[in-house]
Amino acid sequence: MPLVAVLGLLLCNCPAAAWQSGVFLPDPDVMPQWAYSGSKGPERWAELDPSYATCARGGEQSPVALREAVAVPAPCEPLRFRYRSSALYLTNDGRALRLGYDRGSFLLWRGLSFELVELRFHVPSEHVIDGHKASAELQLIHASRRGDIAVVAVPLIPGSPVNQVLRRVLEHAPGVAGESFYGRNIGVNPLFMLPGRKDYFAYEGSLTRPPCTEDVRWFVLRTPVKVAAADLNRLAGLSGQNARPLQRLGGRRVTLACMP
């Protein structure tokens, strides 16, 4: 799958950033509708459109429960974040608060390069680590030129001090579903929403919203980031609870890398 196709897949209902990149995106008004609860909730996603069949039939779906005790220790292959600051592109699509991102920021891993495409917030966290579900989860979504997708998940828990990047995002976040905000002179950089320790679980999974595309590399950071409880409450108020239920891990291999 080429990069342009991946961008279209990831950025439906996206902010102005994707349009400025020249990527053609499907019209959200003709896309199948889905939700996190009710008759169009996760248990029914596969019934809403033939392109969503993988949500029910796929064998490598996300999110999953992760346990340190059963993860396979792996040599430390650090995640290298080469992020530039970006103007603020925000969309509340009614299911998540989403940030588009300027071109030119990359995740490097094992000699591979994945460009940062979008950030999404989920409340509560989608992944569970050692039986604990964090208050929220930031997902940094990347794509390579050949179309491979890599997602870095960051657990968010209440604490102090205030995370200034998240606070800046929330100060401008649209409160109404379908609205967007573009702040040309408002800079953000998710480097400041990453923990100091970057040990991580790695596994093969899927996107956690329709069409639930598989062959996604997941890197779930083990160390959470503390943010103000008031900001977590604000996130929850913007989209409601928007975490897909846990999926079966099955026989998939989970590794744990870069432990101190």
C-alpha cells in the first residue's frame, strides 16, 4: 500500500494538514458511520460495511492486554524520535480528538523510517499493561513510504506538573463534533509528551478503529506520562469514552525492549 493510500486511510475526517499536503481523502459524508457504543459499536463494526470485515475476522487485532511476565525480553533497539514542531491542526470528529501534523517528522527503528502522520487521544487507554488501564492513551501514528504503519502508544495518568503541550492542545480543541481548528502560529511537538524512559512492548496488530487494517507495528511505551487530572477530564468530555475493547492476543509474540 503506497503512502498516499495510507494517509487517506488514516486521515478521513482529518484537519487541514492533510489537505495542505495534497493528499486526496474520501468524503466523510459518504463513509460508513460507526461508534464506540450502541447499535454501531465495536461488536457491530464488521456488519456496517464490507470493508470493515477485518474488524471481526482478523487474527491480529488491537488493542491487547500486555504483561511483562510473559513478554519476551528483546535486545534494546531504541525508538528514535526525530520530531519537528508543527502548526496546530485539530479536529474533533465526534469519536476522538485528532491532530494532523506537518510533514518532516520521523520515527526511526531498526534502520526503518516512519513519518508522523497523526496523533489521536483515547479515553481510557486502549492497551492494558499488567492489568492496569491508564486514564488515557496518546497514539502517534506513522507511515513509511511503502505504506507500512507504525503506532507508538503512550499511557497517560493523572499527576503533576501540567503538561504544557497537552494544555495548549486542549485550550484550542473544538468542543463540537465535526469542527476543526487551525493555529498557524501555535506550535506543538509531541516530544514533550513522551516519558523519559522509553522501554516498550512491541507486537503486530491492527488499527483500533474501522477498517481495523492489520500488519500494523505497535510500540506501547511501558512508562506512563503524568498529566493534570483536569486535562484528562477535558479529554473525556470532548469525545466520551472511545477505547475499543481488548482483542485476543492469540499466539502473537510480544517483546519487551530497552529495559534498564
